[in-house]
Amino acid sequence: MDNDNHKTTADKLVYMANQIATFFHTQPKDEAVEGVSNHINLFWESRMRTQLFIILEKEDNGLDPLVIEAAAHIRKPGSVPA
Amino acid sequence: MSLIHEIDFGTPASQSEKLITLTIDGNEVTVPEGTSLMRAAMEAGIQVPKLCATDMVDAFGSCRLCLIEIEGRNGTPASCTTPAMEGLVVHTQTQRLKDIRKGVMELYISDHPLDCLTCAANGDCELQDMAGAVGLRDVRYGYEGDNHVFAKSKTDDISNDRWMPKDESNPYFTYDPAKCIVCSRCVRACEEVQGTFALTIEGRGFSSRVSPGMHENFIDSECVSCGACVQACPTATLTEKSVIQIGQPEHSKVTTCAYCGVGCSFKAEMRGEELVRMVPYKDGKANRGHSCVKGRFAYGYSTHKDRILNPMIREKISDPWREVTWDEAYKHVASEFRRIQYQYGRNSIGGITSSRCTNEETYLVQKLVRAGFGNNNVDTCARVCHSPTGYGLNKTFGTSAGTQDFDSVEHTDVVIVIGANPTDGHPVFASRLKKRLRKGAKLIVIDPRRIDLVRSPHVAAAHHLPLRPGTNVAVLTSLSHVIVTEGLFNEKFIRERCGWDEFQDWAAFVSAPEHSPEAIEQLTGVPPQALREAARLFATGGNGAIYYGLGVTEHSQGSTTVMAIANLAMATGNIGRKGVGVNPLRGQNNVQGSCDMGSFPHELPGYRHVSGEATRDIFDKLWGVKLQDEPGLRIPNMLDAAVDGTFKGIYIQGEDILQSDPDTKHVAAGLAAMECVVVHDLFLNETANYAHVFLPGSTFLEKDGTFTNAERRINRVRKVMSPLNGFADWEVTQHLAQAMGMNWNYTHPSQIMDEVALTTPSFAGVSYELLEKEGSVQWPCNEKAPLGTPIMHIDSFARGKGKFVRTEYVATDERTGPRFPLLLTTGRILSQYNVGAQTRRTDNVIWHEEDRLEIHTHDAEQRGIHDGDWVKISSRSGETTLRALLTDRVSPGVVYTTFHHPTTQANVITTDFTDWATNCPEYKVTAVQVGASNGPSKWQIEYDEQARKSRRIVQTLDAAE
């Protein structure tokens, strides 16, 4: 079968973030950046956001430019008490 | 405790608001205009003898027993067909009437067996009651003449051609023609209540007989086994087999069905702790006295031998299970969860609440996770069904729920059914909808498959738009395109109720030529003319209501589709009154409730985000903890994290994620990577194959609580028998919490509901006391709406102004190509429910022994596939085998199957694509190839073997079975 079955979590996060961006691309311009960051802040658990920031540091990370633009407004996960 | 007797008024209630007054037997009685004399008499407490009348169907006037006399009028009219009029003076008992009635009864009884003592209806027979009521003492005609009663003539041993043997073909009830009085109540119940038209009267005069289909057995006829005919039958002609076996019940309690989201009310009729039968409750506001085969009959799973009654643990999933005491099980889970958290961090465990359990149980599981585990890693099976409804309706309307009650359909003029198959998935609602359609409401069906509603007896859709799976957004946006560009939108409503700027932005968006029906035809396959006509009909046909199901939500654009539906409703002004609205048909009994109770990782009870300090504060204070302000993991994220090694333990109450969630192999890998999987269920389900601890669950018959149905109605669930496993599920969760050090001391579920009311504004007014008084209420139920809210957004939307949202069609990445040229979509069948864990353990399997692959004859022919052949179906994710069913219900290029049987492994082929907003899986679109096969796939064989091994139990305690 295809490689789709062996997607890593990082692959999936990039895909999910881009899906969110795809939706907000279709919304009014002034709402798009906030829309993406808001959505990720509201629904993504901290380790997903942590991984997203790691992905963001990579060049050629496959992320939609809108996600990259929205990153500044995405909450950096604080240290979660163990 | 006693048997609940509902008054049979003989004819249905009149809806008229005009009242009239008349005199019956010297009593003045005031009733709505249009009420029958029979019903008016009953309102005054006078029961006119009757046989062919019952208030579940319209008056028929055939039995000639309910005759009355009216002063100043000639003759003896039937009270069931004579309307009450102002000033009438009616007598129900005169010498003339007495003589006629006795004569009629004499004739009935002359052709009826006299085996009352051994008859199953003994104690519950209207014929017997009427013989008593009219004072029948003798039958002058004797019993030797022409009759339907005896197989052979008594005098000369010649067989009696009029006699018909008992039909026992239906697994749940029998039809004994010898006892039939041909009142036709069953025939009319099948027509008027159920809307299937499976029964008829064949023959004429003395030869008249009730006939399923064309003189067939019940099982071979169109009968859907809803039970309406059995309920309507005044004699033992149609009788539940359980009553024949057990006898008449002696007490009953009103409770709520645990199958689909319609949430029908039933009387559980009992003898001691033995359930004799489930009878739909007339005062049930969701079902109004109707039922389907599942709720009415398919409860046998509750005492099935497969039920696990003792807790079990094992170290590795390859080990056999070992039965342990409850205490040992709790201690083991508590210490494992604490160990995992110590080792891998606080966020390394989580829980899944069940949409089959009660609100109270769900509330406790999320409380255990948030307060006990100290994180927000809680999710529920709504993730895989209606999470996009939550997101979409919250964005547009401001609240995550359907806008109407089910009664609303009686006021609807145009119905859109999209991505739902109510006759199979929500049968009792479908019957109510069909009733309205037969009275003239128009229907638009948007579905890739020709569902039964498109054409069934006396119901035909005005338009069926057979779209390609995955193109809902394109079709809905195009409907709006037509409505806006042709000026059919409701400007007054929009200006008053919605954001006008947002509307203008949206209107400009949908008006673009690329959204026209002609432009999207290539994508969707929907003929543009039909789409235009459907749009015009919806916009101009009167009250328009939209009903939808998982065919809307389970797509990568699920949330966008929900918003497109909301846009359509707002643009046409179809919100905020009877007969209109946006109505998600919820899959499971308590999907609505589990969402309300804070089962989502980002939301506390009442849909309040965990980041809200004020909300957290309420719970922090009450629970004495500090809640996390970060959203937790959703089910698919939990599984990803498990594969990554950061999520190690889970408590799953009443959900079978291995069978119900997509991409089975990924689910299996996630579960296998965890160190402590706790499954709390009735049966060793598929997920339990990967569990380390099994906690036995209880059925809805064994506990008190509430379910919240698709119309936001909070219905009571009442305990009618002791839990076979010893404890209700809320008690198990509480004991587990106590083992983890939580100071919980609930002694009854009502206290849990009190806590919900205390903490959640939309439930502030809800209490068991209120439910006892009102039967049920629809949330919001608080100071502003003390008796609940049947219809939402009446004067303004929950969010203030309704929000129009642009809904651009984005094709799913799951595409057909040379390797996978067909699109698979999935659905349900009437007799089975969800993963089938319950219904497969009942006689319902007679209707659906296996999942079949529906494939168009054209596609089948190209592949050399015949009806009934084993076929292999493969996708990018995996492959499985099942048998083909050739049909023209699906278009060429589309195949369809159900997912009720674990051996089918339909989710081995579904992909990991999900809704962009909520991660709700894209079950409804999978690119596949289909080809001939010899039998089960390698995966199926391996899976079976693994499942068999993982279900081994080493008996250490006395089995309770």
C-alpha cells in the first residue's frame, strides 16, 4: 500500500495545519491570520503546538504560508507541571 | 409500583383551539372542536365500548360497538366517527344500544376461540373486556358453523379452508389468524403510524383477513417489525413472543431507549426483575407512542451470555484474562495510572466518555479526567460523528445543538434531508416525517444513494440530488447561489437577525459564477436544473427545515458543510419558529448529552472553553482542584501521541474505538503502544483485545440517569433490574475515582445532575424532581426558560446576530485514480445499530447477518462480479472482503457498505483524512478498488486469530453466569 499509512505525527500536524489554513484562505483577508492562530490555540493540545513550533523552525517545512504568518499569534506551550 | 395504564381515548386528539360544550350522559364536557364523541365521552370519564378504535389511528367505524344515541337525531351513530358539536345531548347507554352491542359481540365471539384461560392476552384483551362490558352471557349461534377458529370441522373431521395456521416467522411476535376479529387496527397502524403499508385486508365480507404483503409470512413481507401493529391489536392475534413465554407484566416504569438519538420513551413492562416487553410510551415527546424494531424488541443483549460480569486484568495483551475482585481491579488501575503519570508526565493518560452512557456517567468520566488525572485529555465518540455540528452551529448560531423539537416536523412544508437515511438510522423520526409528507409537505433528498425516502409507499421526493460523495459543500453553496442570484432570500429576516455586512460578503461570495449549478455539475454530478428547482422550492415553499446526519459531518469539509446548512437556513429565514430549523440527527442515544456534559477536550460542561478563567473558577472551587487551561488531546491525537510514546494509559467507557474509528491499523498500533488500557463495557468488544483491564458495564435497564436526545430533550432512564455485574457504570467510575484518591460520595445519579445544574447555566433549572413532574425538558432550562426550550433562537441567536460564513468547496485529498477508481461511502441499516455490539446479540441478525457491499450492476459487470460473490475491497489504507449486493441504488462509480459486523473490518479501508476543524474522520469518502475474491483477507484471518486469543479467560472466581 501507499506511504499514507506510515505518516508520522509531524506529517499529520502539517497536514492538519494546512487544512485549517485552506479554510481560512477562503475567508475575508483580515480574518485569516487570526482565524488560523485562534483555531490552533483553541483546539490543539500543548504537545501538538510544541511539535508545530519545532516544525516551524525547519526550512522547507511544508507549511502553508498562512500558518507561518499565524505562528506569531499561536500560544507557546508553557512548562506543563509534571 | 404498578402497571402504567395509559388512557385510550379512542380517536386522536383534535388540534383545534376552538372549544365546544356538550352533554354526555348528563355530564357537561368541553372539548376542542373536531373531537369525536367517543373521545369527548372518555374526557368525561365515560368509556364507550369499542373494538376497532384506538387513539393511535384515525377513526374507522367498522366494529359497530361504539354506537350512541343523540337527542333529536335518528339512529345510532358510531361515536368514533361522529364529531362533537355545541349543545349535543348524548346517551351512551340505552336499552336500544345495549341490545345492539350484545348482538354484535355475540357475532364476534361466535367466530373466536374460547381458550381465554390459556390465551397469551389473558388479562390484556379488549375483546374479553368488551364481552364483559356488554354483559355477554350466551352465544345463540353456537361455534359449529362457518368459522376461522378450527383447523378441522368438529363434526366430520374435514379440514377447514377458512382456517390459517399461526405465523411465527417474525422473531419477536406471532400472528394467529384464528384470533383475529379483522378490526384492521394493525393495518391502519402500519399505514398511519409507521408508514410502511406492509399490511392489508385481503378478501371481502366473512373472507376478510389481515395479510402481510401479498398473503406472505410477516418475515417475507415489507414489514419492518416496528411493533405498531402488535401494540394496536386488541386481541391475542398479534402478540409479543416474550408475553407468550413469560405472561402478562405486573409493573412498569417509563424509561428511554438506548439506541439512536431520537430518544424514544418506553414503558419497560416487568414481572419481578424480568423484562416482559418494551412498549412505546404515548406521552414520550420524541416518539409520541411509536417505536422501531431496535427499541421495541432488540433488548436481548442485556442478558446475553457474552456479557462479562466480573472485572479482569492481565499484564500483557497476549495473556489470557484473569478474573479479579472489583477492589483489585480499581487498585490496579489507580496504581498503573499513577505510575504512568509519574513516569511519563501528567498528560500521558486520558479518558473517553460514552455516548451510550447517561449524562451523569459521562459527567463523572470527564470529571475524573479533569480533576483526577489533572489534564483535559477527554474525548467522546461524538468526535467521529457530530463534532462538526458542534463547531459549525456554534460559529454561525452560537450554540452546538439542533434548533427544534421533533414535533416541529408537523409544521414543515419543505424538508431537505441531506446525508442522512432516517428510515434506517432514525426510524421513528422517519415515520413522523413520512406522516407529514403524506399530508403534502415536499421533500428534497441530497444523497449519493437512493435512500428509501426518495421513493416509498405514498412518499416521493420532489427532488433527489444524487451527488458524488465529498461534494456536499459545492451543492449547498450552489443552492445558496440560486437563492441569492434569483433574489429568493428573506431580506427582512436577515436584516433583523443576522450580521448584514457578513451577509453581503457571503452573498457576493455565493453569487460568483463558479458556484452556479451549471459550473459545479462536473464536480458533483448533480443535474443543474434539478438543483435550481430544489433551491427555488426550499426558498419559496413555506416553512423549510433541514435534517442531516453523518453524511454531512464525516467529511474533510464536515464543519464547512454544517456552516453551509446554517447559511441556507438563515438566508431563507428558516430559523426560530415551528416547522423550520437546522436539525442534526444524532447517531447515538446520548451523543448530544455527552457533548453537553463536557466530553470534549477543549470544553467544560455547557460548551465553555477551558481557557475561560471564570468557568474554570466555578469548577476549581467546587472540586477543590486547579484545572488546566490548555485543551487536551482528541481521540486521533491521543492515538498519534501513543504511537509517539507520550500517551500511555486510557480509560474507555462504553466505546469500541477499534471497530468504530477509522484506519483500524493505526488505532490498533496506538492501543498496542499503551501500557494500561482500561475498557469498561458490557462485552469483550474489539477494543478490549488491546486492553489490560476490563471493567464490566451495566445496561440502560440497570441504572438510573438521563439521556439527552437530538432535540436537546433530557429524558429519564429508570432502573428496572439490578445490574448483572453488580454496579451501575457511574458507581464503577466513582469507585475508580475513590481508588485514585478522589473524595466522591454520590449516592444517586440525581446528585450528579444537581452538580451539573449548579455549574452549568443552560442546565440550571434541571433536576430529577422537575423531570418527574414534566416527563422531560429541553435545554436551555433555567430561570429564563423554567420548563425548557423546544425551539431555539426565537427572537435572537444565541450569539446575538446570526453569522454568515463563506463556504468554499475544497476537494478532499482522498481521490479516485486508476488504482482506486471507485468511491466507497458507508451507512446503517434499520435492524442493526452502530458497531452491532448490542444488535448482533439479538434476533435482529435475522434481517442482517453480514455487511454487504452495494455495487452498481455496471461496475459489477465490468469486474465480473455476481450478486452474492465474495469481493475484495481495497484502499490506500488496507483491504478487506465481503459479499457483493448488486443494485442501482448507488450510481456507477460509488459503492456502499454498512459497518455493523467486526469481521467485515470496514474501517481497515477507511483513511486517516479528517475534518479540517474537528478531526472528525472522513468515513464517507474512500477511494477503493473492488475485485473478485475467494474469501477473507489475510488481515481478517490474522485479526480473527488475535481476537480469539485475546478473549481467553482463566476462570479464577465462580462465574456469575
